[in-house]
Amino acid sequence: MLLLFLSKDGSEPLALPKAEASAKQNFCAVARKYRRVVSFLYGDGKTTYREKKKVLGLHGDTLPAMAMNTNDGRVLIYDEPDFTELQMEAWVRRYLGYDVAAQTKGAERRADSPKPPKPTDFGGEKLVGDAHADAFAEGVDNVTVLNTENFVDVVMNPHKDVLLVLQAHDSKDCQEFYKYVKRSADRFIELGIREMQVAKFDVERYVIPGHVAIQYSSLPAVLMFPAKDKEAPFIYLTGKAKAQHLMWFAQEHASFRFEFPNEDPHLTPEQYVMKQEQLKEREERLREQEEQARAAAASEEKEVDDCPWADGCDGDDDEGEDEGGGEGEGEREEGKASQDGKEL
């Protein structure tokens, strides 16, 4: 990938100094010629991507600046005196080592060749050519970018378990989903699981080779190609699809077996410890709330037990009424006896 760093993102024509605006224009012109063999990208190297620029060995403050990050891990710094289209193109051709122009023209004549996409803007960085617009912001080191030419070599490699993500570059759902794809790819590398390869394929820009009969009804779509089982029917992921689900799905179907260190493989060791601490704190809060609720209930029961009229208060009144009733009965019986005596 060839990266051009500017003092601003270049989203407005008048935002860049004249020299940088010219460099950006020439950069895009070279990108249109070689976009099928090199990914071209430009972005803000003064603030947003200052650290990314340093990682590539560009430590000075002079802009524009340019460097290439190759697939085999090398970093090549552009050291020409000017950023003319002629010098940029000659520098790219020296890196490639052969006449790319003739090959590119042949590729352009293919019937299934998609039209060159317009530079894409996703929040400040611009991507020209075949790579995805999330590549610069998210990083592509651990996610293999596929096209029609390299699809079979990567996906059907009998020495690799391949987790394949089908996506579309202009889909908001796919853009949002990519963070889970990248997280899973990064964690596989961090865990030392080298036999697992995470790859993505843009179905709007490229055509899946005809003999690989992959079908999908919606995007993004996730498939697993185990190293020892590359034939149809293919294995699709259904249900939830966050980073941990991608990793569990890959683990379940991988030919090269491996184990995760814990139940949350998508978390780094630091994140896992933090999660456990948060869960412990939550359990303690719930336990305290339960204890407080039991104490409050016990206090209410004690207040009822200590009430002076809780037992027998109503019984005393009834007893008085019963005694009064008894005296009335005696008077009535005595009166009756007297009346009976008179008659006698």
C-alpha cells in the first residue's frame, strides 16, 4: 500500500497548500494507472495519522511525505526531490520491477473488470483504487484483502484455515461489521494461531471465480473454509456475529485445532482482567442490595411483633361485652322468676 501524508485530509480543494494539492493530484493520477496492483491511500499526517506516519519511518514534520508498506513487511520511503506525476510513477515502477502499464491495460479490457471506483471518504482519510476505505483507519496487516486474481490462491490454500468475509464497500452494515473482523484477526495473531487466516472480499468490486459456487442472500456474509475441506457445501455463520462469535465459529470448524485461553478470546489479557473485576463488583453490589432488602424486611416484621395492641387488644373489648351480656341475662332471668312468683 502506498501512503501519502498531507497536512489536512484534503476533503476541500482549498484546504491544502499549493504544493500538497499538486502532490495529491499527481498521486491520484498514478493511482488510476496502477490501482490493480498497488493500493493507494492519502490522509492527514499532521494530527490524525501522525503516529502512523512515524511507524513508517517518516519522523520529520515536512509534508507531503510518502511511503509504501509492502505485503512482505517492508517499508519503502519515497525519497525523490519532488512529487511530480512522472517521479511518482517511476518510483512505483522501480518497486514493481516490470512494465505494469501493459499488464494494467490488458486487465482493463477484461469483460468482468469493474469500473474504477471514485476516491472514498470515510471521516477524513481517502482511499484511491482497490483497497477498502476502512484500511487506513482500521489497519489491514492481519486481514487479507482479496480480489478475483488472488481469491483461489488464498481461500483454497490447503495449509490454511480461512475465515472469509463477503462485504460491499459502500454498505454501512459492512463498515460497522468490519471492526469485529479486524478484532478477530488481530487476536488470532496475538494468540499465535498462525494457521488461521482472516480474509475479506468486496463483491461489488470483484467477481468470485465461477467454479467457486458461493451463494449469499445478504451482506456481510461469513464463511469458513477449513484447510482440509474446501469443497461445497460451504460452512456459513448464522446468528450473532461479533468478534467472539467469529472466533468461536472459526475454532469449531478449523482443521488445525487450537484452544483459547479463556471464554472471551476477543479480549486482550488486560481487557479480560478488567471485565472480571467489573463482574465481581457487580456481583458484590447485587449481594449488598439483597442483604439490605432482607434487613429491611426483618425490621418491618420486628416492628409488628413489638406493637402493644398486636395480640389481645380486640379480645379485651369482646370479653367486656360478654360480661355485660351475662349480667343482662341474669337480670332477665331474675325478672322472669319474679313474674312467675306473682302468678303463683
